[in-house]
Amino acid sequence: MTIRKIRLYGDPILEKKCQEIEEVDKGIRKLLDDMAETMYHNEGIGLAAPQVGILKRAIVVDVGEGLTALVNPRILWRQGKLTAPEGCLSLPGISLDIKRSQEVVVEGMDRDGEVKQIGAAGLFARALQHEIDHLNGVLITDHISRKKLKSIRKELERISRSD
């Protein structure tokens, strides 16, 4: 496994929509392994492929209940709303209050290429939604008001220059 470089805020790849993965092969399994290793190394709870520079629809999440790796994940169902602080490995040092669904059902392929449905609530649901957002080029900064965005502008500039 390889620890990959995490792309930071300001990198244009983070704003792009990712491509579907046709088949879960050895290369995709290696990507998922590298993403998991990178996430754990950086003490995160989730990571999406574009955060390591790959425009493919793959995510890994571990909120303390074991690793979940999904290919082509999509949200089938959502319920409830909750605003809570959220961070991102691509925006180190920033935490923003983000409104998300409290519960979701997500469908995607596992590392063996089998289609699975996962029900999630609380932090696990939040992490899945956050990582799926990344696959669509959406960052937590896209969920906040212009006023709030302006108030953290200097921090965002610092991050985009630190790469």
C-alpha cells in the first residue's frame, strides 16, 4: 500500500465530477487500499478518489466501526436533517457547520465488485454524504453562505498556497 498526496483546497481536480468505474479490478482494489492507508495516515474518517488526484467514483470511510470501501456509490434514500461540525482532509484546520441528512441508504460496489446497499445514521451517514459530494466536485465550502465563506477566506487562501 502507498500513502498518496492529498489534494488541497484550490486544486481544480476537487471541483470536477468523477467518472463511473466500469469494473472493480486489481487496479481499483489497489486504489481503495492506498486511499484507506492515506486516510488512516492522516487521521481522517473518509477519503474520496479525487482527493488523491484520481477522477474515479471511489470512496473509503471508517468512523470507528471498520472500513467501508465503495465504488460508484449513490444515495438511494435519505431522512431527517442535522447541522453539525464537519472537517475535510483537503481543508486542514477548518471545521464548518454543515446540514446533512441524519440517515441514508447508499448503494455501491464493494471491493469484490458486488453491489451492496448500506444503511447509515449519524456520523457514518454524514461521512458517506461528504465523500459522495467529493465525487461530484462538491466541497463543504459549497454548503455554506457567502458571508461565512468570506469570513474564512484568509484560511482558504493559506491552504491553497500551502500545496
